[in-house]
Amino acid sequence: MVVIAVVAAVIASLVAVLIRWLPESASEEMDRITFVYWFATIICIGIFALVAAVIIEAVWAFRVQPDDDTDGPPIHGNTKLEIAWTVVPAILVIAIGVVSAVVLSKNANAGSDPLEVKVFAQQFAWKFEYPGKVQSEELVMPLHRSVEFEMQSADVIHSLWIPQMGQKQDVVPGITTKIVITPTRTGDFTLICTELCGLGHATMRAPVRVLEQAAFRRWLDEQRAAGAGAGAAAGGTGGGQSSGGGSAAGDAALGKTTFASAGCGGCHTFEPAGTDAQVGPDLDNLVADAKKAGEPEAQYIEQSIVDPDAVIVSGYQPGVMPTTFGKTLSPAELSGLVAFLSGKEAN
Amino acid sequence: MTSTLDQHGQHELQHGHPAPRRRGIFMRPGYLRALWVTPLFFLIGMYIVVALRALAGWDPVYDWEYIVLVAGMVTAPIGFLLGIGTFDYWLYWISGRPTLVDDHANHGAYSWKDYFKVNTDHKVIGIQYLVTTFFFFVVGGFLAMLFRAELAEPGMQFFDTQTFNGLVSAHATLMIFVFIIPAFAGLANFAVPLMLGAPDMAFPRLNALSFWMLPVAGTLFLASFLAPGGAFATGWTSYAPLASEQPFGQVFFNMGVQWAGASSIATALNFLVTIITMRAPGMTFWRMPLLVWANFTTSLLVVIATPFIAGSQFFVMFDRVMHTSFFTPDNGGYVLGYQHIFWFYSHPAVYIMVLPGFGIISEIISVFSRKPIFGYRLMAVSLIGILVLAFSVWAHHMFVAGMADWLRIPMMISTLLIAVPTGIKVFSWLATLWEGKIHLNTPMLFALGFISTFVIGGLSGVYLAAVPIDIHASDTYFIVAHIHYVLFGGSVFTIFAGIYYWFPKMTGRMYDERLGKLHFWSTFIAFNVTFFPMHWVGLDGMPRRVADYAATYGALNMVISVASFVLGASVVIFAFNMITSWARGPIAESNPWRAMTIEWQVSSPPPVFNFDEIPQVVGGPYEYGVPGARHAVLKGGALQEAHV
């Protein structure tokens, strides 16, 4: 039996070591998670090997012919053995519990100087806000500095996860949730939503970049400068409400960013935006669809954003697209989207 | 050998009641009556809605969502139950018309047709449960094949995402609510009264009603595919507030759960009363077979926990149809409240789905090792330990949900501690095997297969209990792997083990051992190839419940999909074996396994009223190898021929 147990343990260990079970860590938190993972794995391999060895040995050594009518020895129990297999597992799991508790408290600790990033989730897009009201659809993080996320949802529950960074936290409407991530290597990653949030759930992702601290500061400054300009432009057109021919190109640029930030690409194919999702109608066919509905194109597009169930393209269901965009988009963003979608080039 | 029809006649004479008037074919309980009473009740429900809307001046008066909800999901099912005849006796009694206390007209099965009628015999109901739940198992498995086809390659091939989410949700819902939970109720229905030495369950008519509520629940779940917008698509967990905003199919889930839950609760009460009050003389608690212990603790779990899921689904539905705000963030609703209430049922539900299996495995391991169960009392006590701990771990499903931080550590500790009583059971089974005389018949193969896979499921549970690992693994395919190791490798393996074990007792015929072994090995191998790689893709970064995924997981998902089709095909072997063996398998002896528990001391199949004389219990149920030991003494009932 000892031989079988050793063989089983070796096989289980090889399976544990040879397959790269966890993604290569990219955060301090994931380093600690990986430690707990291996701590538990060692204990589990031991238990698995023991159970496998007993089953195999028992079947091997104690199997009898079908016509053997004899009974086994009437052993009813063994108090010492029963105490042992109550106490030893209890000690082992408590050990896992203690290690986990220590790691948990470390992973929740943002340190003295965290970068605070606000996260806004909605069906089916992510938006990140840096200090100084800098908004971005891409999550950019500085290397070796704890980032503390403060997360809010506009509609249903979403969940933020970057697999290489381990940490995960639901984003819940009505409350603010927090999570800490401290990146340990630069590179590109993907943030994915892990809580089923409706149609576009599978494609509700956001790009993640980790930069050296100096590069991160440069990026933030650039965003600040660009954001101030775009904000002024948006304020100008939004306040004026007179989107003549001259401002249409400006609108389309804002429309392009709005298309990304509002998550349109999570459900719709639109070539100029480079999206290929197939949940909702293909927006490259808007001209034909508007003609079918018998409405001017711009009016058709605006109506479809604000009141999506007014006209349903054949082959699609009503009640699927969120009806909240009329409220969540500013008038400037809305007119920008209409301009962008009706094919006016973004400059 | 008297037939019950004769007994029926004798009882009439003894009691002096006139027999109820023989009614016309459309008035007799049965499908023809259900055929007109069900639509009638639909119309009643419909015009209650229409009348109220007309009175209130609401437009439109014919609002089909409300009509389908009230008439289709509440009154029409009641009409069906009335028509089929589950309420007849009670209605006679209530209205003061003559009833026969000992009317056994609907008791026992004399031809295959009797299995399609309302019947009060626990053995018939047990088989009705098993066949019905097997149907839903096949449908649920078929849905899984459909979405595994979609997942075989990255990108979208066959379905849109709403349909995909609907398939995933319906698969889990059918498997949990109308397969695993009621399949155990079916096995226990058949075995528990016999094991106790009781003539039937305590409340046979309630037992029949419990069964007939199941097809209603299953039909509602499946009918959701016909709803505009498709089937409910929020997973079997159906989290608010998404669930209150989804298309109308979601309501079919909310209401289907009510019918399945009511069925569960009624059955559990029936088991509790039966086990407490109907044990044969000498059957002390410490002489009960572990299957009875397991169903006793399971029934306690059901009775205490199930009302919570009923409440949670009603509240989600009220948020939709009455615009309450239990779980919506506006107007003071509490989004996480849903998860707390849902998991307060659904974690104990995991034990509802596995404790009866523990009981089945204890019976089989002891009989096929020809040894007493090692540490019988600790085995029973560990069931109670799991029962108590089961109510203190629900929030381990919510480690990333945003609940109060302080709850994490205590919930982690109690979750880890559940490994202790579970470990006791596994180690005791292993010790029972040790030095036994092991016979590897199909039930035993499934029992050993169960221990192997369940240990893997239990160990992955230890990973998930550790909060930091859970934070990484939560809502990924690691979870999918874990629940299938627990619910397929755990529950489904034990259901198969139980069906093979009691098949000769249920049908009086023997299944084909070679096909049984083929079924075991194909299931065991395909199961592991399907679900083990899911641990890997999950930890590496593939979330669950996604129709599309990153291209890097394409190869493994192809392997998983192909293996899942093999797993589906292995069920065909099982079905073929069951059907052909029942029809023309070799006649089974009354006790082919040389077991000591009472059900094996009567004929196969047992007499309609189980025992001619109530057995006297004189010792423990697993005294194998003890010279001259007996569990029970039966007079007359033993080896008596079946009535058929």
C-alpha cells in the first residue's frame, strides 16, 4: 500500500507541477494567492494519494470470486483511528484557514500611498476614472504601486477580474465595493467581467496596460491635457445644441469615444470602430435599416439609441438593449454618436 | 394469495359504507378529466386577471404576461392536479361525501399502465419519481450537449448569447430541481419504508401529490423556451437585479422553483414523520440503516432551508410584476440580500443533493465488502454534523460579492470544518473496504467511482474555501469543474449505484451485469476527461457562463466537448440496460446481494403492503461476519411471492 501511495503521490505531484495551472503572476496579491494555492496543494496531494492507495490496494488485495460466499471479519470500528481521522484533518484545514486569513488581510491592505481609481461598470462596458477626473476606457496601472479601485455599477452586478492579477470583486449597484491590486510586471492584460450580466457578458472586457511609474505619469498627464480639450469641446457643442455642418466632424470624434465608453461594441458590429459582436444588429447596415423603417437616417439612429424598442430589426428581439442611454449619455455624446454612426469621419 | 380487489370488497362489507358512485369517463380521475379541468382552471385564472384589470381601468385588459403568470403557472397546474385525481379523497372528505378509509383502489401497480396514474403505493411512487426524473436528466443532458457544441470552438457558431445563456440556465435548473433532488426522493421513497419495516409512508396521498407536482415544475422550466425573449437566462442562481429585468422567461424559473420546492417540502415532511413514527418494533435510532439516517438529515435540511429559496424567487418576481424593491438598488432595496437568502437555501441544497447519496454508498460498501460499516455511530453523527454546519457556510458563495468583510473569515472556517465530518465518512468507507471480501458488481463500481471523484470534488472544495484562492477562482470554470465533481461525480454516481442496487428489488428482474460495467467505465472515463480539464481553463482565466472565450482555450474546450458527447452517449447504455432488463431480464432472487436490511427479506418485487406482519428488529443492520447475527425477524412476509 505504501508503494501505491507513493506512486499516486508522485503522479499527482507531476500533474500539479508539469501543468501550468495558474497564469504567470503579475501582481503582489497573485503572488500570495499562488502561495496559498501551493500550501493547499501539498496537503491535498497527500490526502488524495492516501485515498487512492487504499481504494486500489483494497480492490487488488481483497477482491473475491463472485461465488465466494464468505464474510469479512466483523470489525465495527476503532476509536483511536476514528479520533485520528477527525483530529488530523481538522488541524490541516485550520492551518489552511490561518494561512488564508493572513494572506487575505495582506491582500486587502492598500498601503500608505495607493493610487485611487474609480471604476464604473454598466452593460456591457467598463470606464475608469483617475484622480483629477481623467476618464479612460483602458485601465492603465503603474508598476509596483498599489491601485485601490472604488467600484460602482449603473445597472446589474458585474465582476472585475484580471486573471494574471488574481484579485476579483463584484461591482454591485447601490453600493461601492473596493479591491487592491499591486502590479509586478509591465505588459498588456485583459480585464474580464465574471458575473453573468446579460447578453453581452461574454465580451464585456477592457484592455489593461501596466507601465513603469514614469511612463504612467506621462500617460496620465497626456490624458489630463486631452481630457481638458475634449471636455471643453463637448461642453461647447452640448451647450449650443446647434450642431451645424461645421461641428459634425467634432461630434463624430466624441461619438467614436462614446461608442467605446458606452459599450456599444459589446453587442454590435461596426467596422469604423473595429467591433464584431453579434448580439444586436450590425450597425454597418444602418442606412438600409433606416430605409426599411421609412425614417431619415439621423432620426432613426437617435431613436434607436434612446428608445431601442421603437423599431426592431427583423431577426432580433425587443427588450434586449438597455433603455437607459437616453439618460446616461449627455446631449453632446448622443449627437456625437449619431454623427459617428451615420458615417461622418472622425478626425 | 389474495388480490387487493378482494380486500377492497371485504372492507366495504366490514365498514358498511356504500361504494362511491361509478363516474363517467370524463369525471373519473385521470388524463381525460385533466384534459378539460386544466383549461377550465386556466380560463378561471385568466378571467380573474382580466376582470381585475377591467375593474381597475388598466390598459391593456388582456395583458398576456400577467395572464400566463396567474393562469398558466398557478391555476392551470392546480387544475391539472385536480383533474389527474390527487385531491379526490380529500375533497370527498371535506365535502362530507362517503369515503373509504381503507380504499386501496389506487394502491399498488398491477400493470404498466398503473405507473401513469395517481398511486399511493410508495414503491410505485418511487419508480414514478425515478422514471420522471430520468426523463428530465436526459433533456438536461441534451441541453448541455447543445451548448458544449457551441463551446467546442471560440467565437459564435450555433446560438446567439441569449439562447446560450438560456441553455446553460435550463440545464442546471433541470438537473438540480427536477433530476437530482427528486431522484433521491424516488430512491428513498422506494427503500425507506421497506427498510423501516413499515407498510408505506406516513401520508400516502400527500406522497402522490408531491410526485405529481414535479412534472408541473419541469414543464414550466421547459416551457420558458417558448416565451418571447427565450428561456430564463440568468443561470440557476438567477441573481437580482438582472433577474428582475430579464425577458418574461425568467418568471417561469421563479414559479417552477415554487412547484419543485413545494414537492420537496411535502416529501421531506412525509419522510420525517415516517422515520420518527413508523419504525418497526426494535428499530431504535441506533439500529437504523445509514440510508434512513441520511434521509432523516436530508429531510430536516429540506424542511428548514427550502422556504428560503421560495421566498427569494417570490421577491424577485414581485420586484418585476408588482414593482416592489426587495433587491433593486433604488427605493431602499438591498441587492446582496438576494444572494444571502438564495444561498441560505442553496448551500444546504448541496447537502440535500449529496447526503442521500452518502446513505446509498454506505449500504453498498458494507454489503459488497461483506463487513459491518466501520464506525457506524460516528457515520450517523457526522451526518448531523454536516446538517448543523450546512447552515453556517452559505456566504462562502459570496466571498467576492461585496458583503461585509468580517463575514469572510468565520464563513471560511466553518466551510473548512465541513471537511472534517465529510472526511470521517470517506475514511470510514475506506476502512470498511479494508480486509473485506470485495465483490465488484456494478453498484460497487459506482460506489468506488463515487469515492474517487467525490474526493477530488471535496479537495477542490478545500481550495475554494480558502478565501484568497476563491477570490481568484470564483465564477470561473474551476467552479464548474468543482460542482460537477460534487454533483455528477457525487450525486449522479450514487443515483446510478442506487438504481442498480435496488433494480432487482424494484422490478423482480436482474439487470445485465456486462452492460452495467460498460456503462460504469464509459461514464467514469468520459466524466473525468470532460470535467478535469475545466479546473485548468478556469484557473488560467476562462470565466463561466460565457458563449465566447479567448482563443487560447480552444483546444481544451474541444477535448471537453468531445468527451461530454461520449458522456451523453454512455447514458444510452444505461437506458437500454434498464428497459430491456425490466422487460425480459432474468428473474431476480429476493436477496441477490445477501444483504441484511429489511427490504431484502421480502420478495422481489415486494408484496403490495410490504409485510404480512410487521417485522421485529433484533440487531444492527450491517452485522456481516458476525455468526448468527440478524437485523430483523420476519414472519410470513419473508420470501412470499409477489401479488402480480
